[in-house]
Amino acid sequence: MSEFISKMYNIEVGDLLRSVNFEAYERPEGVIWPSEATADLGIVTVGSCRRSLYYRFTGVKPTNPLSLRVKYVCDSGKMYEQMFVDKYRKSGMLLETQCKIEFSPPSYPNIKISGKMDILIQDNGVKTGIEVKSISGFKADEIFGSNKSIPLPTPNNLMQAMMYKHQCMVKGNGIKDIYLLYINRNNGYFCYFKIDIDPEGYPIISVIGPEGELLQVIETAKYPTLRELSLTSEEKDPNSARISSLRINIDSIYQKFDEIFQARKAKTLPPKDYKLLYTIEDAKTLYHCGLMTARKFKMIQKGTKTDGDDACSMCQYQKKCLEDTGINLK
Ligand code: SF4
């Protein structure tokens, strides 16, 4: 009965396993994808966890493998990307898709950043790279903003775009601008963020509306760091914490890549970048810099709620990491 469904299921599971094996065994040493960027913001880490990357690069089998459901969400992202490829092709502006970007950061010749920018277009002689992201649910609400919050990209996507922009600046490959394009799977809304880097290496984010209108320019270096925010006790505007979480220096991204490279070479397990369970002190710091609501903080303080970083709850190596840390979660 319904053999074609089980056949399809097995094909999909096979694809999933092959992609895990490729990541573990076939990727050349020193090669890192821009989507794996990580940065330490003093109070929190944003992006990938160095420990989970270490497990992946040293061939540790995921103890909490991705489900087919998650694979389908990723696959649907490719569908939206194709939708915009078709639109840009029809407009006559499309130059290339999956445009290969490969480079070693000037101060770290041992590592190679290798990525594929989704769309390269040319308009009025200007070449522009576009990275397409599709999102839904509360993440989409955060990115698109509301009457209380401003639209902002996620740190992971921002770091990826920053590296593409930096490569264009350093190598002079003829690509002038880099944009992140988000599409909301819930309702079809879309918006663009143009990503630039200031002379000190911090991102400048231009928020662009769907008709191409410039809505806001955010020079992240002009905002306080998360540490500075955490030192004052007044109630924080959530927008300040969100912008401070994007105050990421390009060199600090490369430095983290090098740390992963060195850890892999020396076969030394890197520290955990995220927390499976917040202590009251962690919650207090997050609350003071505006990354945790007062309600959640009070519940953790009273012991009526436990919480930790989302990165850990979604991590493919959670069980392995717990074992290696000697933590036994009840
Ligand atoms: S469980 Fe958390 S700390 Fe451990 S490897 Fe995964 S993301 Fe990193």
C-alpha cells in the first residue's frame, strides 16, 4: 500500500544522510562556509557554535539529527530563491546564480571561506549580489518589524553578507553592493537590507522598502555594546539590544573561524558557545541588556521556568555535548 510514499521517504532520508556525511568527511580542511560564521559579543555568542562546528568537522555523527520536516523547510527556502531568480531573469538584470565567492581573510591565510551568493544582477552597469532568505513565524515578525520594533536582519545572515561585502572590498571583484532579501512565507511580504562595512569593520545596515525606498540607515558602531547596555539597570528599549547584537566586527568573525580551524587541527574540543540552561545570573544579564523580557526573567528567578539558548535546543549534537560536559539534564 502506498509504496510510492515510502519510496519517496527513503530517498529523502538518504539525501539527508548524504549531506551529513559530506559535511563530516568530504569537506577539505580549512574550508568554512559563510553561513557558519560566529561572533562573540561579550555577553552572548551569535551565529554557529564553535563546539558544534568542531563535531561536524571531525566526523562526529549527529546525536540529534535533523528531521525530514526541517529538511523540507530548508528545501522550501530554495523554492523561494528560485522564484526571485526567475523574476530577475525576466527583468533582464540577472547575470548569474549561485555565484562562487572564495577567499582567505588577509590575516588568516590558512582558512578558506567558500560560499555561493544566490543571485548576481547588473543594473545600469552596477553589479549587485543578493542573498535570499525565506522566513516565517515569530522570526519573520522580528525581521520585518512591527509598530514597536524596527526591521533588522538576523546576526547569522548579516555576518554572511558582511563577508561577501568584505571580499568585494578587498578583492575588487567588480561587485559593488550586497543585499539581503527576506521573504515572509506567512504572507508574501518582502524587504531588502543593503549591507556595508565602515572603516573600523562594523556593519552599516540600510533598510529598504519593497518599492526601493530607503527607510533607515543604521550605523551599528554608533550604538553601545551589549556589555555597556547590561551595566545600566533601567528598562531597555528592545530595539537597542537588537541593534547591539548586530554590532559585529568583521575581524572578530575571521578570528573565530581561525579558532575553529586551530581546534580541529589540535583535536581539542572548543568551549560551549551557548547555554543549555540559564543560571539566574545569566538571566539577569540578559534581562539587563534587553535580550530577555521582564516576565521571563521573573519566572526564571522564581524557579517556575527553565530556559536556555535556542541554538542548544536545535543543536544536532546536543546529547554528545551534554556527555562531553558531564551535564545530566533531568
Ligand atoms: S548543545 Fe549548545 S553548546 Fe553544545 S554544541 Fe550544541 S549549540 Fe554548542
